[in-house]
Amino acid sequence: MMHKPLITALLLLPFAAAAQTTYTPELLMKLGRLGEMQVSPDQKTVAYTVTRYSLADNKGQSDIWLVPTAGGAARQLTNTPTTSENTLNWRPDGRLTFMSAESGSDQLYVMNSDGSGKQLLSSFPADEGVANLKYAPKGNFILYTQDVKTGKSVQDWYPDLPKADAKIIDDLNYRHWSSWDDYKVSHVFFQPVGADGKPVGNGGKDIMAGEKFDAPLQPFGGNEQLAFSPDGYSLAYTSRKLTGKAEAESTNSDIYLYDIRTGQTRNLSEGLGGYDTEPVFSPDGSQVAWLSMATPGFESDRNGIVVYDFKTQKRQDVTAGSEQAASNIRWSPDGKTIYFASALAGTQQLFSVPAKGGKLKQLTKGAFNYNGFELAGKDAVIVNKTTQATPADLVRVDLKTGRETVLTNINQTELAGVKTGRLESRMVTTTDGKQMQVYVTFPPDFDPAKKYPTLLYCQGGPQSPISQSFSFRWNFQLMAAQGYIVVAPNRRGLPGFGTEWNNSISGDWGGQPIRDYLSAIDAVSQEPYVDKDRRGCVGASYGGYSVYQLAGKHEGRFKTFIAHAGLYNLVSWYPTTEEMFFAKHDIGGAPWETPLHKSYTEFNPQQFAQNWDTPILVIHGAKDFRVPEDQGMEAFGTAQLRGIPSRFLYFPNEGHWIQKPQNAVLWNRVFFEWLGRTLKPEGQAKQ
């Protein structure tokens, strides 16, 4: 007798009976997502974007909103159902500019602060990748990035073969994260702006003409890696001026300064061997600060703050000796202080440091993440705030008192009446006698007299913190809403607990971090409400690797596993990933080197597959070039050939993350159906 495929049946059924009272995948898709923000020149208002996704249309759309920085009603300035607005800039005259494809290609528009008087300002060539546009503080220039062709395709080499579908590859970095080399690079352009606010001339000047390098860094760098000096006549940008194998093996990006008057470029960070990114000029233009990692090849090194003085031509790491890793640096109006955000003990807080160096000061404290921020006066900032239970909103924070004023409530309607589970932070003693912070999320209406299925969550990165960020996929509240207790340890290697804790995972992937996971689940499992017969283990990327590793070493603790984008066989992964500096630093060397690093013997999940005996769901995307799809296929094939109940959820058009709305909902439905089949939580119907 033939049955309808289970996956199809799931898509046709409502996901959960409690859809109006708890988090569901569909509810996550309905939530508005705070994007960029810009404080007006008079610091009285902040413009921001909100993106909303349509599950039916399988895409998102962004509009511009405005709210007073002192608090008050938010106003929607644009409402364009078929296009999105982005790249916000306030001009000195108080008008707001933005990019939009309303006219068919991305162009620059301007409007009044009340949304009236919208005008088209540009005529950029279509399909040339104009992005990251910024105005100079005085409004005399704009900068932007644009794709420039620097390589040859098969059709360039063989024009008589227009339908040949192939790539000729002679060097590394032929693909990166989720994109193949398209023979183009992103260059920085600048263009004068006239009295009418429109760009002057027939196009901008390419300040990197003839170079085969990207600025900003691809694929994640944006306009935070580009900056104008206060007078507008100098611009700083981030670039890693290496190609091919050299680029694949190095993190050595630099801060370059271009002089508009002379056309000359110089390297301000020459001699610094790690990542140097995100330049920010001091208010008087006498200095520029940027984020700097000291260790070459270590992508998760502590970000210090380096300040370059143009008069003395000297550099100084003003955070030297600190345990805090900086992000989102901003100068105080008087240029004497630098503010920044930093991970701390499972949260993200605001800090300050004297611009000449000195003692760091923690400015905020609480169970939240203060993410990106902008100054709004001498002692106030506008902050993107999240918790694990609430998506991003804007708040105003008084830097002297830490007092918070809520500015937006983007999802007030969608989250009205939605129940969330209690979040507990506890300390667990590890096998080497250290204290580890562990987040435990409980189901809504949790009853300690009952027993609950429990999930060990394994974080990726491997050095990305479990903090108070809000996830639209690996959402602990969503898992808890389906009846699970979620155990999320800030195991070895996660930032916010000191440099030693952060760095110790490198070369030890399958060692102490794995023991930390077991310490966490064993400690929480001592609670009477944890059902030891219904425990699962889930994770992605390094977390997926952890799942595969634990599948061979868990000694009967778990009844099910789910691995997304996990590394299964480090021997085959090493030469097929793309950023070789990461592989070399974290794994400890190549699998053909002598002596062979223990990563390939003690820490390679494939070596322990003979011990696999537990159902496993494997998830992977075809465009995942960081952890190529063969890793998932090897793991699934191993489970199938060994007769272990298993399923492979494969996304032909997704990369390391699942980004398309319907794919994201499908991911969650299959995820929870697998857990329901193998753990059967209370209240979830058997399929």
C-alpha cells in the first residue's frame, strides 16, 4: 500500500494548534526585521528600515520609517510593495537619501524628513552593482561601490562557443561562501555632488582602477568598511589586496587612505598581519580608528581598536591588554572617547575607552544584546536591541546612567499575546574544573512536576557567541514552544569569557569543547523534569560537526541527532573549503602533512562512524562552499549504509544558511517533524 510522502503531508497541515499563543515558523516569517538606521544631523530623529517577508511571494520588501530620538510615535515614510529602500544617508540640509530600484535599477533618491518631495538624483548604469553609497559629511562628494570586470570567462577566451557551460580554473578562491567567481570585483568610486544634491558628471572615478581586489571585503563587508573624512577630501576603505591562493590563505586586509586632491593612496595598516576593517574618522579628522586583529590567519582573533594619528603618523592599539573584543566603534563628539560594543558573558554591552588609550569602562549591564548603535548627542546613543525572545527594536540609551528609552515596537501586533518560555542562565562545572555559562530555555507554561524532552544545542562558528541575539531559524523560544527544554552552553571557543576561553578551541575541535557539551547536558539532566530517555542533539556548521562527533561518542545519551551544514570528514573537507586560512589555523594543518595533526585522528567524526547507532537528520545546501555539500552526503550515506534511520534534507539553491522564506519554513517543519518522530514530545501529534 502506497502512502502520501510524509514531507508533503506536513506542508499541507497547520504546523501547531497553539499558533496564536506561541512561536511558530510561520509567525517568525511574519515578523518585521529592523535593518539599517541613521540619526539625523540635528540628532532629533532616526531613520531606519523594516523588512517584511511574504511567504506566498517567497521574498522580502523593505520600507523606511522615522522616529524621534527622544521617543514618540514612529512614522512610515515609504510604502513601495514591489521595491525596497536601503542605503540611508542624511544630507547636511536635513533631507534623507536612499537607494531604490523603483525606476528599474538601483538609483539614488532624496526626500524630505516627512516623506514628501521625493526626487530621483542619479542615472547610474543599470546592472553594474552600485551599492554601499555614502555622502561626505559636508555633502560635497558621494562614494559608492561598483562591480568591475577584471577576469575572463570561457566566452571571453572562446567567443565562438557562446553556449559552452564551463569554468576554466587555474587558482584558488574560484568560489567563496555561496558564489562562484564571476570575473568581477567590487571597486570604490567617488563623485562630486552639485548644489542641487545630484552627482556631477557622467560617472564616478574608480579609485582602484586596474586592481583585481575587492573593497569592501566579500561577501559580508558593507559600507561600514568605507568612510569619508570630515572635510570629504579623503576616504578610507578596507581591502585585502591579494588574489588566488594567497588570498585564500591570508586574513591580511588593510585600511587604505585615498586623497581626492592628489589621487594618491597609502596603506595605513601596513605591517599589521591580520584583519583590519571598519575605519572611522575622528570628528576633527586628525585621526582614524579601525578594528584590528593581531594574529595572521586567525579569523576569530580579538578585535582591538587601532588609532592612527595623521600628525605623528603613528598607530596605537588603545585597547591593548584588554580581554574585550570590539565592534561598531564610534567617536565621542569631542574626540576624546571611543565607544564600542562587545560580547560579555552571554550578552553584548556598550563600552568606552579613552582615545589615547587607557582603562576600558563598561557602560551598560543587563540580559540583552546592544548591537549596532549611533550617537544622538553628547551622552546618548540609539541602539539596536535584541533578546533571545524578542527581535530587534530601537532604544535610546543614556551613556552616563545606562537608562533605556524604548523608541520602536516593530512587532507589537504580531507578538501580542504570544507566550514565551522562561530563560535561565546557570553555571556548570566542566571536566577541567572551570565554570561554564549555560542558557536553559523552558517551554511556555512549564510544569516542573512533568518530564520534558530536552535538546542540547551545539553552536557554530566555531567562535560565535550564544548571547541575547534573536534568531529567525535556530530560535530557542520556537523550540521551547514545541515542548522542548533547550540547553545551550557557551562552551570553549565562544567569545565573551576571555581570550583564553575564546582561543582554546583552535586545534582542539573534538577535545574540551565536546567535553563541555557533555558537561552541560549531564548537569541539566540531573533535574527531575528532564526526561533522560528523550534527549536530542542539534547544531549547524561547527555545531553540525559537533553533532557528528557526538554521534560516535555519546554513549547512549541521545535518542536523535540533527546536523545542518556540518563537517563530517575533515580529510576531504580541508582541500575543498575556500578560506584556507581558517582551515589551516583551526584544524592545525593539512591532512598530508607529517606528523598528522590529531584533528584527523582523534577529532575527525568519520573515524568514529562505526559507533553510530542513533537516528539522524542531515541538512545541507548545494551552494555551501564553506562546508561543501559532500560533507552532508557522506554523513547521510554513512547512516543509510549502516542501516541507521536517517533523512537528508537537501536545498539545491541555498548556501551555508537557509534564506528563502518558504525554504526556512520547510526547514523548521522537517526539523520538528523529525524530533516529533524520534522524541515524541508531550502534546505533539504522532505522524
